[in-house]
Amino acid sequence: MLYIRGAAATGGATGLPRAPRTFPAHDKMWWPLQHIARTALATAALLACAPSPALSSGDRARRIPRVDPLLVPVMPVSKHNGNALNMNLTFYNMHISDIARGVTAHSLKFDFDDLDLEIRFHRPHVNFNGTYRASGKVLWLPVWGSGPFTMKMSDVYERFHIRGVRKRGVDGRVYMHIREYTSTLEPRAMTLSFDNLFNGNWLLGKGANALINNEWKQIYGEIAPLTNQHFSIIMRPYWEDILSRDPIDVMFPPGTRYLYVVE
């Protein structure tokens, strides 16, 4: 497996062009992407780690769709028999923003033999706004209500992991199809606000929001598997589109088939 780091990653020892400074991960991540800039692998990585303009407005040249803000019409995350959460909870018309601000890629790994691709990166903030409907218990406190909500994640670590399989297309060439796709979202800090709890009782709502924010790690830990599953379902079609654009031998030319790039 090729391990790219230091001078080789920055291009100084290879003679390859250095990275344009608009890419927030700078040279260490951009070197292999620039080296394979016309391949779908580069486009896939850019979909995860693109500069703000590409994700905010899309990028026709790379066929990157606009995903900031991202609209999620419905996301049920009900959890029962949890230590912190025993609740029916659904989010509606959820807008996810600041996806593209200050993204830093930490690692890109690809193994051609197993068709295994993993990208890890960091976002300083991700914001969620929409409406909710909830009824149940948070720890020992009965909670119910419906109305607007906001959730702000900070210092967010994300991971995309794709396992592929080779399939022959109608043109007779071999393509990479997704066998397994997972994404995870791990914030190091979070604030939440649920309006109109207890039919608008301000005092009870203030107390419930304070409890939720004080215990956010335990609460999020219980619903994270559900939210990660939903985000995986949302993002998978984007990656399927990218990987269907070129056959494997074009998408992964020699020199790009075994990558291990770290920050």
C-alpha cells in the first residue's frame, strides 16, 4: 500500500504540482487528488471534502450537486428503553447548513483489490433547523411538544466508508458498485433548543432544554446509530452516481489504486 506523507505528499520530492490554497486540507490531501483529478475517485473525495463554493452552489465541472444547505424532509429517531431516552421523536423539514465551511480532510484510504474507500474529515460547525414532534421521557423527565428546533454541533468529526463490488455494465466494462455504505457523525460539543415544549409552558420548557443540553452526550450517544443510518441513506445515492460514471480501469488508473493519505 502506498503511504503518502511529508515531502512526497506536498509534491516537493515528486515534481508534481502543489495544491491550490483554496482547498482547506492543503497539500497533504490535495496531492493525490490533483494527481487523479480527472477520475471519479477525486470527485468522490471532493464531494466529501470540497471547498465551500463547490458544496454551497454545486460544481458542474465535477458534477457535484449542491448539498449546503441539505434538506431532510423527515427523520424519525425514536428511541425506546434507553438509559437517557425513551421517546417518540421525529424531525421535519430539517435544513442542515454550514456543511461546507472550514472542512479539513484528515485521511483518505483506498484499496483497489478490496474496493474499500474511507475518508475522514473535520467540520468546525454543522447547524440543524426545522420542526419536531416529541413525546416520552428524557432521563426521569416526561417531555412532550411540537414546534421549531435548532441544533448546533461543533468540532465535528465525520467518516465515510464504502465497500464496493465489481459488476459488468451494459457496455461490457467493469464498474464499482456499492455493496456497503456507512457514514458517521461525531460532535465534540452540541447545543439544542426545542421551542413550544409542554404546549408552550416557558418555565417547564426552559428546564427541559437545560436538562437536554446538560446530558447531550448521553442522549446523542443513544440516537447516533439512528441518525448515522439516515445520513448514510441520504448520501449513498450521491456516491452511487459518482462511481457509475467511469469503469474501474478509468476511475482508478495505476498509481491511484492503493492510497493511504494522512494529515
